[in-house]
Amino acid sequence: MSASAAAVPQPGRTKAFLRLVMIEHSVFALPFAYIAALTAMFQLDEEIHWGKLLLVTIAMVGLRTFAMACNRIIDRELDARNPRTAQRELVTGSVSVRSAWTGALIALAVFLAAAGLLNPLCLALAPIAVIPMVVYPYGKRFTNFPQAILGLAQAMGPVGGWLAITGEWSWDAVILGLAVGVWIGGFDLIYACQDVESDRECGVLSVPARFGVPNAIRGARACHVVTTALLVWYALATDAGAFFWIGLVVVAVAFVYEHTIVKPHDLSRLNRAFFTVNGFIGICLFACALLDLLMRGLDV
């Protein structure tokens, strides 16, 4: 290590690990787990069960943290060969592989503990939620469609949120889960477009690398049309009120905006589409869904 590098303060282990797993990106999945959980509470007894909602939060954050840590560990050699990801913590050494595994296993234990405290069914089904999280980073090594695995992994959130409250299977939650999975798979198609050259050089499989950026963008658009349709289906299946429908209109407009600022020949605003717009979509729909449930009688 050079003298100049040594002079730069190194982040604490916990802070570096949280940067590694991008803890702030929980905003993408959490709102939809909350929508499912709160809708289940409304249908169950029209009361918010704060203890269960806290456990849902802990379980979601724990599982996502485990998944991101595994992703970074498994992909660290590929990350080192990609200029965009060459500064990630496991590549630079600010987080050791041992520390990353320790954090991942702690996060997994937290997830399993929260699932067990919720109900026996959540604990019994917990491994099913874990498997795609581990398979996903390997997906880019054996399929051109790793986003499909990511979508499956993300679809577990709303289904788990509903199961956490009722302890029973719900097809309404499956509809919402599919909407989330297709949505996240779609915007990951967009995100993958920035790595086309590196992916092709490294042998990483993806839709943009195999079929080209224009086709990946078209695929993302199709995914978001399907997402909108599934959200409409969910609204109809759960007898959603006016505020939820207003939220759907806002989401549809956000999708249109997202696809006007990202074009096959211009990816300069990709990060705005990926982080800002998609973060807004989750928070906006959750806020509208919560307001709708409160107006319909959900008791805090």
C-alpha cells in the first residue's frame, strides 16, 4: 500500500460491509412486502400488527443483505475485470472475503430467526426464498436470462409478507409478487446494458450481451407493461380503492418517463432511471396503498 493510500482513513468494517451490500437499496423491495402485509392485515382484522410488521422488515432486510453479500462474494473476480465494478469493496480489499461471509451468515441467521418468530410456515418455506438468492449470481454463467432468476428471487418478498401475517397461502400475494419480479427483472435488463462490452470480454451471459442493447431495452419495456397489467390485476383482486388506482396511474407515468430517458444509443441517464425512478415507484405505490387502506378502515 502506498503512503498516500495509507493516509486515507479506511471505513469501519460495519460501514464498509453496509456499502458492500448497498443497504439503502432495500427501498426497492420493502414497499411491496409492506403492501402485501398491510393488505393481509386489513383483510384479517383491519388492524396494523406492528410487531409482525417489524419482523417482516427484519426478515426482508436480513434476506436481502445475505443475497447481496453472496452476490458480491461470488462475483468478486468478475467485478475486478469490469471497470465499472473494479472499486467494489471485495475487489479493493476494504472488506475481506472472510468478513463478507461473516456478515452474510449473520444476515441469514437474522432472516431465519425473524421467519421463525412470525409463524411455522414462514420458517418452513424460508429455504425456498434463500435458494434463488444464491443461484442468481451464478445465473450469468449458465444462462442468457439471469434477470429471470433475479425476478423470481424478488417475487418472494410480497408472498412472504402476506404469509407472515396470515400463515396461509394467497394467490393475491402471488400476483403482487409476480408484478415485483417482472418489474425488477425489467429494470435490471436496463442496468445490464452498461456492461455489454465487459460482459462479452469476460464471457458473462446476459440479454444485452447476447441479443444487443436495443433488444434489452425493448424487453425491459415489455416487462414494465406486464408489471402494470399485474398491478391492475392485483388491485382488482383485492378490491383496491381510489388511492391505490391513483398510485397505479403515477407508476405508469413513471414507467413512461423511465423509458423516455433511456435509449439504446444514449445510456447517459441510466442511473437516474435505475435508482431515482424505480425508488420513487416503490415508495409512491406504497404510500398510495397505505393511504387507500387507511381510508377503507385499516386501524393503526
